[in-house]
Amino acid sequence: MENYLKRFTDKILQNRLKESGAVLITGPKGCGKTETAIQTAKSFVRMDTDDDIRALMELNPKAALGGAVPRLIDEWQEFPRIWNYIRREVDDRKKKGQFILTGSANPEERARLHSGAGRFSVINMRPMSLFEKGWSTGEVSLSKIMKGNVPGSDQVDFSLEDLAEKITVGGWPNLIGAGGKAALRFMKDYIALIAEVDISRFGGKRRDPQKITRLMQSLARNISTEASISSLAKDAGGTQGKLNDETVTEYLEALERLMVVESVPAWSTHIRCADTLRKAPKRHFVDPSLAVGALGLSAGKIVSDLNYFGFLFESLVIRDLRIYAEANDGKVYHYRDSRDMEADAIIEYPDRTWAAFEVKMGFSAQNDAAENLLSFAKKIDQKKMGPPAALTVITANGAACRRKDGVNVVPLLTLTA
């Protein structure tokens, strides 16, 4: 594709194809799965738009799988039985890198665990990070921070209005070059399609679009918080009365399967005191622009409410940390205990290397954030967990550096994987 902007998923996909017979790329619609897969695929079919292929799948499924490899099967979930046909084909061919599947909904767990085990590798793709869109300088590498390297960068300065517009536009490839007004129209339509069409695809069950919309608006108001099911049900019900908790749970599960909602799980760790760990996830959309679209906010309205702006900025940071961490098999968590000691993000690698992050939009707030991180690190049982690879405050403006107390300060617009 001409003018294709490289994604971290490109390298991950190429590596996974060397290890597995088939690779499944999941992610919310519009995040760029198909275009990324096409960069590597040697042939492809689109299950959602190619009527000839759909007809062939009914008559001779194996013939539809023929073609140069890796062969891309786009929107595979439109014909779910293809999962088993591909599994059998991978078994018969006994070769790596045969198929790439893309889809805007996670497969059912029984399909992944029983039909695909040992044959499929799964990549979770998200909208573009600031670095992938060319909005981050990339002077600071997360992987190097995780190795203990000292970060450094030139000064980064931009206005709150500029940051608010970047959040409104989000990481959607279709909005590259778009302004805030066009992005807001796009996101409103995106939210409406989720509520009216997409969420009712699961289980053949019709769900109330108005309730779905109100729930997404409630999630938007409570972004970057540990809002409970009950509080979301009450907030989403509004003047019409609280929604049923079971209904909200069901709707949240559907939104998670669509990868529209992607909450941050709590970190399970060892601490050196009698405090207890809280297990509630922090609720996020896969991209904070969805929260902006759900509430119909302009960049100007975001700037006028700095408290809410801070929550949106935290969600933006979490989106990018997830993308950068997963480029190196890392996972993102959050921490809160019974004394309300917290860390906005914990990144942990498979070898148990870990680092803690606080998110502060204002550079002037770094002192309090640094003190919190140092207190948090003392609370962790480092004999069992090992010392943190880094303690880092993520800010909007400023220059990347390491403070005298050992805490890093890194502007988000200098960060990359």
C-alpha cells in the first residue's frame, strides 16, 4: 500500500509466521488490521465483501484456501466454520506461515483453546500509537527504560488544545490528516454503529441500542477509573432508573469481544505489609477518542475541564504503553491497595522484570508523582519480585531525564517501543 505507515505489528506478524501455521490478528474495526496483513500476505480473500468466495466456502471450502502463502482470510468470523478448515489445512501441510486471519471480534474461547491450540498464534492489534502516527519523536525507548537506561530528549512543548485534538483524532488510520471536527463526526458514527449493529452480532441476540449507548457514555465518564458494575449500571440508567447489573455485565463482555473496551487488570504481586491488593480493573476504551465520541466532546470542551482531561491523557498513555510493551511481550497492569497506594501502570515482562509508571499531564506535578513511586517501590517485596527496572513519570511536556532521586521523567511525545 502506498503511503503505508509502519506498525509495530508488522515485525510481530513476521516473527509469528515463522513460528506458527496460522496467525490471527484481532482488533477493533478500523484499527488497520487488513492493511497491515496485506503488507505481508501473498494472496488474500475478503469474507465480508466477496460473494464468490462465500459461495465457494459453502461448496468447496478447501478450494477457497488455495493461493500463495501466507494467504490472508480477512474478517474470517463472517464464516466461522473456516476456523476448523484452516486448522485441518495447517495440519495437512505441516508448514509454518500458511495463513493470516483478521477479525474485528475475538473468537470464542473454545475455538481458540480446542481448535487452534498449537496451530494459531494470536496478535492483538490496537489503533496507532503516537510514534506510529509520527507524533512522537521516539527519542526515548521503553525497552531501554526497562533495561535501566537513562532517558534523555530535547524539550517537548505543545498547547493543551493541540493535545486535546490529538486525543480526539485518536490512532485510527482513516483519520490520518483529519482535524478535530471530522474526527468527532467519525467517532460519533463509530459509536452509533457499535450500538445499533455490531454488538447484536454475538449469540444472535438483539440488544437495546439505547442502553448500549448509555453504557458507553458511562464508561466514557468513568474512563481511567475502577468504576464497579453497579456504579456503571446506576450511571448509565440515569433518570430512567438503574440498569440491571447482569445486563451491564453482558454488554461489557460484548464490548470487550469487539475490542472496543480493554480494561487494565490489577497487578498481582507480593507486598511487605498487611495491606490487601484491590483486584478491580481500570476501565478504558481501546482508544480514548471513543470516550470523546461517546460524549460528543470537542477539543475546546476537553480543555475546559482539566480534571477530565487528565483522565483522558492517562488513557492515551495506557494505549501507547500497551503497544510499546507488547512489541517486547510485555503486559500492562495497574496497582491499588487498601490504603489507596497506587501506580497508574505496571509493565511486566515474561522474565518478571517490572517497572512502575505514574501519569501526570502537567510537568510541574512530577515531584508528587516521583514521591509516590518511591513509596510504592518500598512497599513491594523486592526479595520475591526483584527491584523495579525503572520508576518513571509520564508527562505531556518537558524533557526526558533522570532525577537525582532516580525517578525518570519522560514526555509521552518522546516515547517509542
